[in-house]
Amino acid sequence: MTAAVLHPARMWPGDLLKVGAVGLRTRPLRATLSALGIAIGIAAMVAVVGISASSRADLDRTLDALGTNLLTVGPGRTMFGADAQLPEESEAMVGRIGPVTAVAAVGRVSSARVYRTRLIPAAQSGGITTFAARIPLLATVGATLRSGTWLNDATARYPAVVLGASAANRLGIGHAGPDVRVLIGGVYFTVVGILEPVALAPELDPAALIGWAAAQSTLRFDGHPTTIYTRAAEAQVEAVRDVLGATANPRSPNEVEVSRPSDALPAKRAAGEAFTGLLLGLGAVALLVGGVGVANTMVISVLERRAEIGLRRSLGATRGQIRIQFLAESLLLSALGGVGGALLGAAVTAGYAMYQDWPPVTPAVALFGGVAATLVIGGLAGLYPALRAARLSPTEALAAT
């Protein structure tokens, strides 16, 4: 008669979860602190990725609103290194390019400094630039008004000015009105409007914009444009860009600079992404520190629970079951920290995005990737303690109590 072969009882996933949670329930403070270390690292990484994604979403929204089809034409340098000059008729010639849908120019009035009153010392001009502006400029660059109105056919002929956002702040002017005046080139101009910051033409923010005709008649403006803003059909932007220099100055196309202002915004975003990489590195370090904390907790747990290990081994638990128990406890501890950190990171992202008036975006890959990273770290951190616990013999474990 053959003896019956006894097999150890099989542990189901529910049993593993209950056994793995024993150590967490009996030592809640230690478990909480260990999970907190993991949570801080995951929260930092999720928040950095989420804030970066929210910033990109805001940039995309801005570009969608302003358009990426704005091109600017300006004078470059002559072959002898002197400042070049665009012809007076360059704006009209650019406007005759087929795919061009809008064109407007500004011309710098270099001799006209801007002051709040005659009592301001001449050296305190505030760095405000005076530009003669064409009437279609507002729509062409996608600018909006904070106060007042834009120049029209009537006001462009008389001493009327529209201030850029930072120019108005430097002059201490909060609103436009018939009783609000500034001194430009020794002549008082009525402030008829104030602009909001212009995203695609930031050079207009510290500027005083007056009518083209008024600049010529009042401030002896020479009529040469310094910047021509051009909108082209989206599908033809590159083609228009290729011919703008030769069109604006056929005699010396090499003395013309053509740029696409919207290209500066992605460049700014790229600089932000480099900073994001640094923050992600710091988050990874925090996550590693959290993993060390989990490993330390599990090692101490094995030392403190040798009596439990010995009792379970003497009752028939195999080395594999002991190993799985402690590994499950480590994974559970890490999962609690990972889920808590992911939720905290998402909350930080949403709060910061709302504060900045950005669309809150938390990529799913950051959330699930963060939790997956904690499970990997938890598995690695709990592997040694689990193997150590499994190597204890019943007699050794019970004798140590």
C-alpha cells in the first residue's frame, strides 16, 4: 500500500492579498511612511509631466487662435555691415503676392521719444519706441484692445496714439480717453487705445503706435517701413516665405530678413522641456529613495516576524509561499504609494493648470507608467527580504524568538 503524497495548500490571489496585508495592518505608521516616500517620487514625476503637457496644450491653443501663417519682413545688414533700409513701396509690393491675405507695416520714428508730461527728465524715456502704423496692423498681427479703440482713417491723420501693453504700464496709464495724453517728439498725442500683450509681435508691447500720415506730417517720419507683417494662406506659407525677400527689396534681397514669429513659441517650449527633464530626474531620485525605504521596511519586517515565519513553516507553508507572502506585501506597499502619488500628481497638475489658466492635461502614460514603475521598484525592493524570509528554517526561526 503506497503512502499518500501530501501537497501544500494552494494560495489563491485573495489569500495572497490578505496575507500580504498582515504586515501593513500590524505596523500602519511604518507602512504609511514607506508608502509616502514612493508617493512623493511618483507625484513629482506625474506633476512634472502633467504641467509640461498642460503648457504644451496651452501653446497649441494659442497657436490655433493666433495662427501660424504670420510672416515678418525687416531690413537686415548691407554688405558693409551698415543697417539696411526697406523701400517705401515694399509694403505695396508684398501685398501683390498672390497667396498673401493681409499685410500691414510699421515704421520706427527714431527721433520721437515718449513721455507722460513735459516735466519728466529727458533721460527717463522709459524705453518706449514710437512706430508709425498702418490701419490693418491690428487684425494682421492678431492683437486685441484692452481699452479704447484702434486707429482709423480719421484718427490716423491727427495726433492720436495707441499704446502697447507694457508702454501703458510704464507711463502709468490704465485706460484710454479724450483727456489722456502723452508727449511724443514734443507734441501731445491723445491716447485713443491700449493693447493687450501681442503674442506674435512682442515688439509692439513697449511701443507707441501712431498713424502713418500723422507721423509724416507731425514728426517728420521718412516713410520707410521697418517691419512688414504678412498673413499668407496656410498651404502657401513656405512658398511665400521664399519670395518675400526678393519682393520686398528686389534690388538687394540679401539685405532683407524674413522670419516666422510662431516659430519662437515652440522654441520657448523646447527650452521648457529641457527644464522638465531636470525635474523628472529629481523625481526619479525621489522615487529611488522611496524604493530604498520600502526595502528597509521589508528587511526589518522579516527580522521582527521570524516567529510568524517559523510558525507558518512548521504548519506546512513552503519556502515559495513565504517568499510570495513577503513579495506580495512589498508590492502592495508600493502600489499604495504609487496610486496615492499618481492621484496627488494629477491634483497638483490640475491646480497649477487652473491657476495659470491652462487646459489641465495629465497623460495616461504618466499615471499608469508611474504606478507600473512603483510595482517594479517594489518588486526589486522586496525581492531580497522575501528570499531571506524563505531561507529561514522553522527551527531557526522559532529558536530566535
